[in-house]
Amino acid sequence: MALPQSFLEKQKSKLLADKLKIEQDLARFTVRDGDTFKVVWNEKGAGDEDNADESRDYSDAVALERTLSSERSGIIEALKLIDDGTYGRCAMCGSDIAEQRLEVRPMATLCVACRERQERT
């Protein structure tokens, strides 16, 4: 069953808005290098306490960058699937992914049954 064009357009708009928001968030603490983002080390001072703060802040920023970049990659993949006409098909079994699932998780690539199967392994 093909997804209605109006649903696909709504999903595409949502995904594009989410991608923009993520890129804006990343721009606050990274430098863009092509299609990747690199965390910037912020010097606070020369003291041991400053160094500890710098290290902690950098570590936190790297973790956040990875999370946001991963989500951004999922969005880009979902946009490609919309463009090539395969959005909403389960990557494991090929069955349709329910519209309700796609509304909640627009980047979903697995139907509920396959997702549950994957979580059990």
C-alpha cells in the first residue's frame, strides 16, 4: 500500500524542519566541515580546574554531537527514501510501516514487528 502524497509531503516538511533545527543546534558548539560537524575545544584557562572543565565540556559536546549527527543522518536517509518512493517500507521484511509509527518516528525504517525482533536479539 502506497502512502498518500499528502502524508509524504507532511513528513518531508517535518523532516526538513527537524534537520534544520539539528543543524542550528550543532552550529552552536561545532564547526561544519563539509557534511560533518567537528566539536570546538574551548579554552577556559591554564589552571587545573579550568583544564578539568574544558575536558568535561569537550567530552559532553562530543557525545551530543554524535547523537545529533546520528539523528541528522537518519533524517537525510528518510528524505532519500521519500524521494525514491520507498519511504514507509520495512528495511527487514519489506512490509508497510504504519502511518502512526511514521508520524511518531518519521525516520523509522523498521515495522513494529521487526523492531521488536531486533530488540530481542
